[in-house]
Amino acid sequence: MCDNHPGGNKDCKSDEHIKHLCFLLSDGFDEKNPDEFKGLVEEPRFQCHTCGRTAHSAENVCMPIEL
């Protein structure tokens, strides 16, 4: 597990946190890569239990809840 990672949800212990929306947004991914970001959030199927962000894939939120 990742014990030290920047951005977003500091309580997330996932090694894949760099794929989560909270991390991506903290790094300005939505502004740097708007088309790619849009693809991550279009037709959302999962919501993060922690922050409420929605994503198409469960791998893009810290604590996914299926919508």
C-alpha cells in the first residue's frame, strides 16, 4: 500500500491513487487534458463514498459505490 502520496484524499491507501479523480484534479489533470478527463467522468457508474465525485470506472475513485 502507498503510505505517502500527494493530492486529494490523504486517507486513501491504494497503490493506484494516482488514477483517482481527487488526485488527478489536485494535479490539474482536468485543465491539462480536458478530453481525457471528460472520458473518465462521462456516463458515470460509480460515486466516491468519500468525496462524492462520480466516474465511469470504479478504479477512478477512492471508495467506489455503484450508482
